[in-house]
Amino acid sequence: MRRLVLAIALLAVASAGISASFAAVHHAKTLTFADRFAPALELMTKR
């Protein structure tokens, strides 16, 4: 019984991590080039 609960908890954590990574990938696709690299571009222009 303890093993079953542990397996269910492990699957829940894994599925939450996978869905979070898919959400991050989807969010990254919606950003433009300037949105992604604006902080790096500002640092490069200051040098």
C-alpha cells in the first residue's frame, strides 16, 4: 500500500513538471526576438 501511494505521488510530481515545461516552451514561442534578448542587448550596448 505504501508503495502504491509513493508511485501515485511520484507520477503526480512528474506530470506537474512535464506540464510546466510544456507551458514554458509555449510561452517562449510567443516571445519575439527582442523580448527574449532585450536584457542581453542592453548589456552589450553599455559596454
